Amino acid sequence: MIRLDNLTKVFDTPKGAVVAADRISMEVPPGEICILVGPSGCGKTTILKMINRIVQPTSGKVFLDGRDTMDMDTQELRRGIGYVIQQIGLFPNMTIEENITVVPRLLGWDQARYTERARELLTMINMKPDSFLKRYPSELSGGQQQRIGVARALAADPPVMLMDEPFSAIDPINRAVIQDEFLSMQKELRKTIMFVSHDIDEAIKMGDRIAVLREGRLVQYDTPDDLLAAPRNAFIESFLGEDRAFKRLSLVKVREVVSDEIGTVTPGDTLKTALERMDDFGYQNAILVVNSRHQPVGMITRAVARTTRGYCRDHLQNVPATIGLDDNLHKAASLMFGRDTVWLPCVDTTGRVRGQITQRAMTHHLGSRFRTREDDSGPSSMPARE
């Protein structure tokens, strides 16, 4: 756990005192990622550097797992923290293996142990150990070097990681890939991470919590969904952008919006039954046809059911798309727009139909909490984590 208690930094400059961080108090629970965002000069990197004491606080305290960092030896503190920066900072005269194992070697690990750790981490970041261990940084692309920077920070298995815009210099395609790889690793490793970003979309994707800073002050500290749903003031609303409602689509799972009220018929049902069931469940255009395992095998349109006699099995049309319960609303909306439909059947991992999701339900879910907080009395309180 990372806890900041009234953390303050004042720099003396020829033009007078500059407050880079003004009484910052916040807590990052174990195993979570906190993203620091805000305009340039708002204090993001200064806060990060005060945690590992590259910058000494003017006042206030930093606690790691309840321990005051000022009571810790500086080397002990830094060796227990993984640190990743935008410039990567690999040693050009060292091989990839040597770069990754710098801290383990300083800690006295034996060769077999730190070599195995390097191989394990390269595998974790989707780089083949036999191909990369003996290479030098100059032989790698920028994206590959950034991966090595992350691996080096993880080498000694630190409980805490600090990351200062680690992916911002990488092209968008590789940045998205590395972000996904890192989130996949985090599900397994559960590090406590403080992460500086200038990109609100990256913050929403990567963060369990987001801290918005302005002129050294913490303006709002919330989960991504709460931040987008209820920005504290006009500054945050502007910072998030006019499309903040759409940004929320990627944060909400289909299972949170799915309705189990879905009408279905079987291949052996008559078209008359299909039409009656459409009326019962309010469908205007079509109804889903399912097999004995309640998996979708096709659909019957209202036009066919109204003008034709016979059985559903003889008039099946393809289902435009289905959506998984663990998919997000962004995917659901994309499928609906792409297939020109206002509803989708929802299926579980076995393909069994579990309900439906509609455009109206999505709009209602997003709009029910979508508002602006008018007060500007300070950072919001954090809700309990589910």
C-alpha cells in the first residue's frame, strides 16, 4: 500500500518559491494501479520522485505498507521499488540479461537464480529469451527497449512500482500492445503501482483509480467510472473531454446491463408461435431461435413470421452477432452500429444465451449517473472497492 500524508514540495527559484505539490493526501490500496494525470507542471513527476526520495519532501510523509520512508535507508527503499521512466535508461554497454538483472545482482542473487528470472520476465513480456538475452539495447526497437525497462523494474519482484509516462514515446499500435501485456501481467503479479500519464485514455484503460492534479493540488481522486460519471468541476469536465460518456463504455461489462427477459423459440416451434412471442416480449423485428442447449442457431424476422406458415427450422436467418457477458459496452455498441441493430443476445462462455442487451438499456445505465459535480471543495472521497 502507498499512502501520502499531506505531502508537500516547495522549490526555491530565482523568481521565488514554487509549490510543486500542495498537501497531497491519498492512498493506493495493495495490488492496484493509481494513475496521476493533469496538465504539464501540475506536480505528477515530483510526487513520484518523492516516493522513492529522488526528491526530498518539504513536509508531509510517504508510507509504504505502513512504514515511513524517511525511516528507511535510501538504498533499501529504492531496491524495493521498481522504477520505469519514459527514457527507459537501459545501460548501452550491458546485454539485455545484464540490464534486467542489475538489482538482483546488487542484492546478491546467485547467477542461476537471476538468469532464470531474466528468462522468466522475457517470456512474460513476449520476447523469446534465447533471441534477446545476449543482445544489446542498440539492437532493439524502441518498443522492445521499453519492454526491457518494465522487465528490469520487475526483476527483484518489488511490491511497489513507480512508472513515469513509460509508454508515451512508443507509437500508438505498439503502445496499445504493451499496455495490454502489462495489464495481463498485473492480473497475475498484483503490484501496487503509481503511474504518471499525460493521456486520459491511457489512464482510464490502465488505472484502478485516477488522481487528477492541477497546480500542485489534488482536485479529484476516484475510480475511472466515477470520475467520468461525476467530474468534480468544470476543469475536470474539460480535461476529460466532451466524449466522456463514450469513454465510459469501455469500463462497463455487459453483465452489468444485461436483461434476462429475452424471448426465444426452438426450431420445432411454428412461425405463428414466433410472432406471438415477439409481441409478448416487445420485439419489433426478430426473435432468437435456440437449440436444446439454449445456444443461438438463428433468428426469425417479423416479416417472415407474419407472412409465412410453417416451422422456424425451415426459415432460419443468421444471427447478426452475439456478445459475451464479460465483454464491455464499447464492443456491444460497435457491434450494434456495425450490424444495424438495437439489441444483441448475450451469451456465456459456453455459448448459452443468458439474456439480451439493448441500446436503450446502455443509454439508461450510462445516463443514470452522468452528471457534473458543482462543488470545488476538494478531492472527492473514495467509494468502497467492490
